[in-house]
Amino acid sequence: MSGGGKSIAMHALEDAGFFCVDNLPPELLPHFLKLEQESGSQRRVAIAVDVRSAGSLPQLLLHIKELRLNGVALRAIFLDADNDTLLRRFSETRRPHPLRAGATEDGDTHRALQEAIALERELLTPLRMESTVIDSSQLRPAQLRAWVRDLVRVSGSSLTMVFESFAFKHGVPSDADFVFDVRVLPNPYYDRELRPLTGRDAPVASYLEQQPEVRLMLSQIGAFISQWLPNFAADQRSYLTIAIGCTGGQHRSVYLVETLAKQFAFHGQVLKRHRELDAR
């Protein structure tokens, strides 16, 4: 999505050693990759495509599927954000949306921008469904850079599990495949000594480990994931994001993410994210 953080992501990939191409017309993608192969280049390539290529987007979807069938190591990442965040970002930068022709007939430029974002979301939905999604709504630039680097470090040959903690008061991550609400669990926040700590600290972990409800919740979430993980892997999914939410994203959700990530370390490719803690 325009305003989703493409420039930040591309800079992160460039710093990670990728050769970056911005706004390559989709119809040129096979020719570009053929030239790369014929030149014998071993460099990793990152190609950014946005709604400016709207007329060719259906071709891009076909190219992605063909490249995967031909064994090309390819990862599609879709940068997204909620509408309110996109509106705010365009207002702050005062840059025109690529689909915004101008104000509506009654002169309402804000509504014109809303309509452009809605149209863009509709046009890009098929690509979003084929991609690993990063919701940048609540992310600082440094967080987005780190998350993009994490994604390209792991092998694309098998399913990668992503465990993410978050605060419900800041919204549910739109990139989550499963969301578990742990606000019903005992809250360390109400213990004066534990309040300034996080779920990564030993005293908080010790407190939560002693709670029968926490042990039961962990057991049931773990059993659910274990039951369905082979099905997602068989479906050739690249990523499975499990979001764990509590009130503040500081204690309970963080502890569960840390614990579940350890439990599933045997899977081989596991990433941890703490949306609220990482933003500090």
C-alpha cells in the first residue's frame, strides 16, 4: 500500500546487500530475471512494485506463480497499514496518492484520499493474499527495518512461524493468521514490584508460571498450533503469524510469546516480535 513503508523496507534490504529496483513494470520482471541469470550474477534482488503499475498487476500475480513453479527462490512481502494511519501519513508528508486525481466535486480532498486508498486496497487484495504481510501501522521505522531484515534472513524453503505480542488498546495486527486474547489471565501489572518489568524478566515469568490459568492457556494454544501446523506446511505457506494480545503488551502476551517460541524451536524457523516493547 502507498504509505505502507516501502522506502524504509527498500533501504533495509539495500543495507542487507540486496540489489534494489523500485517500481519495475511487472511485464519486465521475467526479462529482468533472465538477464540476471544469463549474467551469472549471484546477487540477491529486491523488486518493489506498487499501484502505479495497476494495469499490469494481474500479470505480476501470474509471474510470481510461474517463478515459484520453476523453482526460483522468491518471497513476496506486502507492506500494509490501516486506513487511519495511511491518511495520517499522507497528511504529514503532503505527498499525493498515486490514484488520487484531485478533490471530489464538492472540494473534499480528504474524501478523495479516502476513496483512493479504498480503490488501491481493492486492486491489491489478490497480491496481498499471496504474500507475507507486514502491518506497519504501529511500527517505528527502526522496527520495520528490523522486521524486514528478519524475514529475508530465514530460508524460504519451509514454513516460518512468527510469534508476536501486542496490546489490544493499540489495535490487532492485521498481518496475524491467528489471534489469541490472554487478557483473562492474572495480570502482573497489579503487583507493584512487577509493574515496571516485562514478560521477558524472570520475576514476571516466575509469577505467571505459578498461575494454573496461564499453564492451561499455554497448553491449549500449543496443542492447537501443533495440531494444525502440518496442514499449513503442506499448504506451502511461507509464514504463519500467531499474535498474542493482552491489555498493554508488556507482561502476559510477552511471556506467552517467549514461552511458545521456545516450545516450537524444534520447528527450525521461529521469529519473535514484541510490537509494543520493540517500539520503546
